[in-house]
Amino acid sequence: MSGLAPSKRAAAEWLRTQFEALGAADAPDWARSEVDENQPQLARFMLLRSLWRGAIDGWASPGALEQVAAARRLLDAGANRDDVVLLARAVAYEAVFAVVDELDAGGDVNVSGIDVGWVVMESGEDGSPTGRRLSGLHEDLLTMDPSGLDGADLWR
């Protein structure tokens, strides 16, 4: 942070504190990127972290598997609960990755002649768009793994 101009240093320090409070291992890098590159890194981090915790790690919560009839049948048949949780988490990761990759693409690359697309954008506290796009979401999804394993346990 010391290499930043004084006008940017305060903003970067505030962001670093926010990232650290959220558990980001590389908080200074996220903060510097937001300030130096004008990338909405805090919004990207929050979105990806939320997806990992809810959609992927949510399957490890007590009772989550039992909400799915097929998983309940597997467990009743004697399947190892940890293996079924691992399967559910791996499938969830693949689904989340596919969605954020598609969002990053900004349109259906398999369709031509249709002039429509999409964009994911940061919003302010009031919900209005800031104009800063959240891009490259698929690039950082694995870094949101709170275990620090970057998802390596999903394929063991």
C-alpha cells in the first residue's frame, strides 16, 4: 500500500480492512486491484464468497442432503455421508462455475444473429448500478474455498 498515492492509500487501507474482516487471505492484493485498476473487487469477493458458502458448502450443513430424495435413498442404503456430501459439493461447484462463466461471457456464444447479452454490475447501497462490471468471476471462484484448499478436496 505504501506505493500508492496518498489520495488512494486511505481508500485502499479501508478496503484492506474490509477484505480482512471477510476472511480474504490476500486482502492487500484485492484492495490494491480495486483502487489501482478501478475493479469492483469487494463486490466480486462478496458475490463469489456467498456462492461458495451457500451453493457449494451448504451441502455439508446438517439436514441438507436429507432434503433431496435421491440423497436420502443413498444414505438409507448405507452410502457414506461424507462421500455423498462431497459429490453434492462437487456437482454444486461445477454448476456455479458454469453459471459464472456464462455470466462472464456476456452472451450465448453458440447463438448468432441475436443482439442481446448480459452484464453483472456492482451496485451501491441503494441498489443503483455503479457502472463497474463484475468480470472474470470464474477466475476467482476456487479462491473462495474457506478451507484454503482451492477446491482440491472436491476431487479426492
